Amino acid sequence: MKFVYFSLITVSLAFFLHILFVYYLPNVAMLIAFHHMKYNNKVGTNTFFHSGIPTPRLRNVPKPDPNLFYSLCTYDVSKYPVRFTAPIPDTSWSISFYARNGSNFYATNDQTFGSKEFNLILTGKKNGDRFRKVTHKIIAPSDKGMAIIRSSIMNQKDPDKLVQLHKQVKCTPLNDQHV
């Protein structure tokens, strides 16, 4: 009888801990990323942080590819939509959007976007109907999340030019004055 009792407790505890980790761990990971952006990199919400060209000492992105330049933005669309603008360089380029739980809900690259200027409005579920006529608009599944832009620095004769292009990247809240 003791064996059945302890087995039942063990299985119940394992099930509870499994559900707890599966549900909360991605949220905790994103909270750590937000905290890192705000306090270590001193970048607020709806502002891009440019990581610099990765070196063995400069690792602002977990497990960075040394051939990529990264720009990151933690966004908040709870009050206002956010407009993302970026010049697309002549090299491999992509942008990915992640929800608060870390799941990727939108990604595009230089091959599929069809323009040399990236311009997209990200809205929350509450304010998604405000921009019906906008060509490039996505509705985020959560009010807070992260956007990551990656550009290849391979075959770049002037990596500093790529850095300057990344510094032109913006994520701007569209308050009532911008609508």
C-alpha cells in the first residue's frame, strides 16, 4: 500500500512540475530577456538595441552567429501600435517577432518583403482594427514581446556601413497624434 501511495504522489508531483515548467518557463525566459535589455543594455521598451559585431567577448545575444549583426527591440503594444521601419541592406536580412512566451509569430526576410525599406505596423488585439488599410500590419498574440533583426556581415567590404544602416532601424509607438 505504501508503494502505491508514494507512486501516486510521485506521479502527481511530476505531472504538476511538468505543467508548471512547460507553461511558465518560456515566460520567465522572456522576462529575463526584457530585464537584460532594460538594465544591462540600458534600452527601454520600443527602442532598438544594436548588439555590435559579435566577438568572443561581446555576446549580447545568446549563442550569436559571428557572421550576423543583431538589433533587438522589446515592444509593448498594450496602449498603442508600434511602427517598425528599417532600411534593408544589400545582404541577407531578416526580422522575426516573438510573443511574450517566446514563440515566433511572424518572420520575413529581404527576399520575401519585396522592398528596400521595411515598414510594418504591429498592433495588439485591442487596437488591431485601427489600421485596416495598412498593407503591412500584423496583430501580436501578446501585448509584449521582442523583435530581432539579423543581417549577414559576410562578404561585406564595409561592415561599418551595415552598422550605420542598423542604427537607422526604429520601432516607434503610434499614439493618437500619429494616427
